[in-house]
Amino acid sequence: MSNSPLRSVFNLYRNTFSLNESIEFVLLEARLENRDADLKRFENRTSSFYSKSICQMNVFDSDLKTMKLNSHNDMNSIKRVADSGFEFGINLGTHCKLPPEMLSAFNFGILNSHPGILPKYRGSCCVEWALHNGDDVGCTLHFMSEEIDAGPIISVGKLHNYSHLSYQEIRILTYWLGIKLMSDALIRYSVDITKVIETTAQEGQSKWWGAIPDSIQSAIEVNYAPKHRGATEHLKSIPIRYWHETFYKK
């Protein structure tokens, strides 16, 4: 697994559902360009919900084994990963376009949870574009391939019952859903390691979406303005363990 703003989401999920009891994780820590900008964007999208939650619950990743890498594209680093015999890679966010050597350095490949319904929503800001277009909002778990957001699909999850939520709450739930899909797949595999994770090829209309204009982003935040005192007050009233049955569907 790589380091990124999504580490906070993963750590909270890992603590809530005791993932370490069945799966051993190793953090592949590499220097990331634009990490400060990524963190700022993530905190703005979630009103710092995850960073505040892990601090309040004292949930961090100090218990994880760590392998420090120069880069996810550095050939020496790739060799270290390949020699370690990892079964799966978990992408928690990287700006690097991973080379074929890194993609094949893991026995079964690298899992990526994309915040968007593939193949219709590839690229960036797919949650925002889907809200703007009136389409389903959700995540797609897939194996990474040389083409970005184009690998074989493992599972798709969609949000429901969110029209009354704020934009920030929708984003919080989307990030959480991505980690849920990834964890579900890993748990199924850990229960029966002889069972291959089934996938389907991406079919149908696809489109690459880029950065969303500020004017559209502002309109989304107005349309999904907080209905309560704070941007995340409704979610805070629902225990995290019950988010699944309340807001998610397959």
C-alpha cells in the first residue's frame, strides 16, 4: 500500500473492522510530489473529518511495517518490492503512472479504488462531475493496468439515500466506500487463498473527465449545502459501522 491522504481513511476503517486480524499490511512509503496540495484538497472535500476522527480515536499506522522507497517508479525500489513477495498492492493515491514492472511486482497485481463509476467516469473529479450530471455516485474497485482507470473491474459500489447530505458528507462516504470495496475483496481472498478474485473487462461508453471548473464546483456545494449546523453533522450522528446499510448499495 502507498502513502497518501487516503491513509487516514484506511486507518480508520482498519481500526473499525479489525482488518489486521486476517491480513498483514506493509506501507510502501515513497516521496510524493504535490502531497501538500493533495492533503489540502482532501481536507477541504471532507471538512477534515478523517484527520479529526483518527486523532480523537488515536488511530494511526504506527503498527504497520514500513518499506521506504525512493519512488514508485525507481527500478531499485521496484526490485525490492518484487523480491518481497507481496501478494497484492493497494493504491491509496499516487500521481505516478506506474510502469509495467511495478504493476507486475506483486503476485496478483495492484488494487485501485477509483471514486467514480467505470468506465463512464474515468479521470479526476468524477464524484463532482456525476453530481453535476445527475448520475450515480460511487466507486469502482479494479486492478491497475498500464492505461489509467482502465483495468479489469472487481466490484462497483454506489451511494444511495444521500440527497439530504452535504457535499462534504458525500465525499466522506465516497472515500469510505472505496476502502470498503477494497477491504471486502481482500477479506474474501484471505478466507480462501485458493480462490481467484474474479474480474470483468470494462465495457460500454467511457469518457475521461478532467478538473472541474470552479463555477461548477461552487454550484455543487450550493446544491448540496449543509442541512444542519455543520457540514458533517448528519454523518456524525450515525455510527460508522452503520454507514454501509444506510448509504451504500451494489
